[in-house]
Amino acid sequence: MQTLWSPRGGAYGLTFSPDGDLLAGLTHDTVYCWTRSRNWDKSGLKWAAGHLTAVAFHPSGRTLAYAALNSSEPPEAPPAPDTPPVPRRASP
């Protein structure tokens, strides 16, 4: 097992290339690739136009695609779960 360095507290959406040589992952604004054949050397691509959400390799392994929300602001937190309504008395 190997620990790979990633800024800002870690990366998510990790995926390997089909040949297993590249590992890609995201932070909110950067796509990172680590290369196994280069002693896990890391490179990155900064994305300033939105919040990155996903990354995937084409089956050929020659293309890396990523998706982002079309906003310069990160997404809002999901709403809190609904709480049951408070019972109310009927008016006289």
C-alpha cells in the first residue's frame, strides 16, 4: 500500500486508467493524476470555472474527462432532513 500526497485534505472520485498506470482524482477545483510508472509522480490541472464533481478515463486510456458544476461557488449543502410536523390544535 502507498500513501499519495494531495493538497486540501485529500482527493475524491478516484479512478484508475484501464492499464492501471494512472490514478486520477479531484479536489473541489483541481484534477490530479498520479503516475505509477514514475514513482507516483503527481500532476494537476486547476479548474476555476466551477466545482469539480467527477472524473473518468476513456476505455482507451488516452483521454481523461471531468465534470463540473457551472458556477464559481461550491454547491450548497443538502437540506436537513424533514422533521415531522408539530401537531396543532384545531381552533374553537
